[in-house]
Amino acid sequence: MDRRRLKRILGFMTLCLVLLGFIGFVEKKTQEKTFQQLEIDLEAVSGLYFVEEKEILKVIHTDFPDLNPGLAIADVPLAALEKRLLGHPFIKEAQATLEQKGIVKISVKQHEPIARIARPTKADGYITTEGLIIPTSPTYTSRVLILQGDYMDRMLDEGDLSQMPDLFPLVQYITGDEFWNSQITALEISRPDDIRLHQQVGGQVIEFGDAQDFESKFKRIEILYREILPRKGWNAYQRISVKFKNQIVCE
């Protein structure tokens, strides 16, 4: 093979490679300039998903019908997507970002329930780690501290905890302590000054009073558990109260 022919062949092959590279480059740029698909990154809460990926996609497809493959990237309403998803009661954070190849990634964080407001004749609700009241999920149930009683019924109807500002710190204290979180199963609240503790072990309901000075009250209950009940027996008393300052009443 003479040198001229070899040069022609090499030149032709180089031209083909350049053309292929150019086509790939154009295709890539075209994909980057148009929307191709959604990618949902949903973070679980304690292994649970109170809102599912299919529900998020349904909301987006319903509220943004023009968000289809081929839509110009400049026309993808990233801020509007985030705002709409933040309106979902179980979504705490939502961030929409542009990825490569025309993919729009939506990162979602859920609210985390720490207590459940239980009502016998109406819908229940959750209290989140931020102190918000949100509805329960039709998908999953979270095993958390139960709050019940007439006053909790009223607060759930009002939608916030402002009428009893000491309640949320009390709930945080119980759920944040490994022992109390396993021992105290429910708070029964008839009035702000009438909280009763239901126990995992022991048949008595502990009269707690109001939510003020709750750490001191739990120290007294701890003394009861450590020094009195082991000697007397867990069911030795019908009434236990720590609602009076610096006192434990056992009858």
C-alpha cells in the first residue's frame, strides 16, 4: 500500500471519528438543554416512608402537566416544584436540581413524628420533631408516644401546641431518653395542669400535674422506681402522684 493511499484512509477514518464525536456532542448538548426525566431521592425516617415516591410523582404530574420529556430546561419550574412539594404535610424539605443528561433530581426529606395524638372518634395526628401537628399517614404508622385526652383533642382541632407551651419540651424529654421512652407509653391530658402518665410496667397511672419542672418530677419517679417499688412491689399502691412540689405521694 502506497503512502498516498494510506494517508487517504487515515484521513477518512479521522473524519469519521470527528463526525461521530460531533454527533455525540450535539446529542449530549441537546439532552442537556431539554428535560428528559425525574429522579426522586426520598430519605426514609427510621426506615419508613410516610410519603411514597409514586405519590410525589403523582403530585408533580397533576400540578405540572407540561413537564414532559423534550421540554426546554429553561422552562422547568424548579422553584415551583419545591414550593408545591413543601405543601405536602409529610414533606419537611424539597430541593429540585438539574443533573446531567436532562435529569431533574428532586431530593425530599420527611417530617419525623415523635408523638401521636390519639382520638377515639376523630382522625389522629402526629407531633413532629419540630413541634408541628400533621395528619397521620395512610401508608405507615409510627410507633411513638401516645397523647390522649380532651385537651389534646382540642389542640389537634386547633392545629398547634401554642395553648400549652410546656408540653412539647416534656414530649422531647421523654422521647429523647432511652429509659423513659420505653417506660412511658402514653400521656393523658385532660387539662394543662392534669397530666397523667401511663406506664409500660406497673398498673398505676402516675399523676404528673402540669408540665412545668418536669425534670424534677422525673427524678422523683426515678427514686420511686429505684428505692420504693422494688421493696413494696410494682402494684403495691393504687395512687402515685408527683404533682406536688418535692413530694411523692403513694397510697
